[in-house]
Amino acid sequence: MSEAAATHGIRDLVAAVGSGPTNGRNLTREEARRALTAIMDGTATRAQAGALLLLQRYRGESPEELLGYVDAVRERMRPLGATVEGLLDVGSPYDGRSKHVVMSPAASIVAAAAGVPVLMHGERDIGPKRGVAVGDVIAALGVSIDAGPQAVAGGFGACGLGYISQAQSVPALHALKSLREELGLRTPLHTVEKIYDPGNAPYHLLGVAHLPYVERLAPTAGKLGFRRTMVVQGVEGNEDVTTSRGTRIIEIDEAGQQREWRLDPPSLGLVPATEGDLAPGDAARSARLTLDVLDGGASASQRDLVAVNAALRIMLVGRAADMPAALIAAHAALASGEAMRRLEAWRRVA
């Protein structure tokens, strides 16, 4: 790093964002791209990087800033190198969940058995929550979570499923982990991780804690080229929904137009999940639930819990016209044993 770069870095961008409520402003898309590029490349000082990320946390990132950050990540992303028709990207928060069982891998396996190719992504031990993440559960199911992009892409033909870690997908972003640990708070990078789209997927499933955040996500998703995005107010702000209560859902098309509806489990004849079904635990606990559902040993409430989440995936990509039809497809994938066969195939190829 030159002396000038070390001195100035992104000082001008930090000043632009942090110059108080009157003079401070959002970054343009290009400025945001430059900022995160400098942070990942090390031409921004650690102090500047921390200052910008924390200022963004308190100001809230704009759609243009999110787009710029995604641009920077994509420039350093290792692409899968293969186009998967109809691919669904599940943007699960990388820091996982701590208060509920993780249903997302099970639902994705069932969806794959119903003809929906699914890519999941994440990383180990991401703060500040440090909960059980999808990758932890996938590893507990006996699937490798350390495969590189080429190996992940090759697995779709065999099982329709894939998982790629941040370390494999975007090493430059993964290298910021120690900085993020020092900050100890969520930053815009937690959102970027859900939407940077390592597989160039047309369909996206995202979870948010607060639906007003969709005002930022809707224009972002459209400009990133997503054909259809489903945003759910799931448990702990994740993409998992429960059958014990209703869930607000917003669908966003490629033009950024929104359609909101409410998932009403009783109207679909679903058996409500019990507190025991949803109880948290380690990755092995979520893996056991997955296996129980796939091999037919689960209770009706556990089976419906996974089936409704699989059905959302099936409907999102257009494999079913509505939720009743999508639920029929999910239950058929379970009853036929195809979902378990998909997991077994995934274990062999990953």
C-alpha cells in the first residue's frame, strides 16, 4: 500500500456518510463499490473500514449502497462456472439462529426432490449471533461444506442441491471476519451476504426481521436482475416460517413491484408446530429433525413444518401455481422417498 493510499484510503467517503444529520449523505452506487473494494483490498485503513461500516449501521444503507457493495463482492467472487436453469438461491443469514430449530436445509432438500435446484451459502461462526447456521446443519447431515465452486456446480446434475462457503466463494470478503469480530455488531455486510448471489440464480428466498426493510430490498433485487424474490418475516428474521402462526410474505418481481400476502397455516390444513418441534439446540438437533422427516419417522407437525417451507420454494420458482398445489408436491416428494434419495446423492457428490 502506498503512503498516500494508507493516509487517505476512503477518508472522503467516511466523511461523506458521517458529516452529521445535516451534511451527511448516502453513498452513490459507485462510491459504495469503491468503499468495499478498498476495504477488501486493504487500501482503506482498519480505522476507516470500521468507521464506515458502523456509520452505515446507524444510518441504514440505501438501495444504491447495497448495490455498490454487491458489485464489489461480485468482482471478487469465484463464480460457479455453470448456469443452473431455474436455480433458487436461499439467502439465509450467515450468523444463524439461536432460539429455533433450523428447517431450511430440510425444506431445500424436499424442494430439490420436487424439481427445484437450490443453492445455499454461508460461513462458520459468524457473529454477532453465532447461532446454528445452515452450513452447520448440512455438515451434520454428512455433506461436505468445503467444496469449491466447480465441485458445487457439478453436484447439481446429480442431486439438484449445492452449498458454498464464503471462504470458497469470496475469500476477500471472508478475510474481513476478524474486523467484523472487533466491531461486534451487525453491519451492511450481513445483508450483502444474503443477496450477492454466488450462483447467478433467477429466484431468491430471503428472511428479514422487519418487513419495512423491504423498501430497501425491493429496488435492490430488481436492479440485481433477480426474476422473483420472496421475502418472509420468518423466525428470528430468517427464511424459515412456522405452522404455529401466520407469516407475512412479500414477493418482488424483476421490476421491483411488490405483492404482499399472508401465509395462514390453518387454512391449509397444517398441523401446528409444537414448542418441542421448534426448540433450539445444536446442529445435530436440526439434522436429526431433517432425517426424521425425510425417512418418515417424524410426527405430523414436524412433517408439515418442513413441507410448508419446501412448498414456499416450490411455488416461488413456479413449479406450482399456489400453496395447496405446492404442498401436495412437497408431501409427494417425502412420501416417495425421493427427498431422502436426494440427500444420499448429495452426500456422495459433495
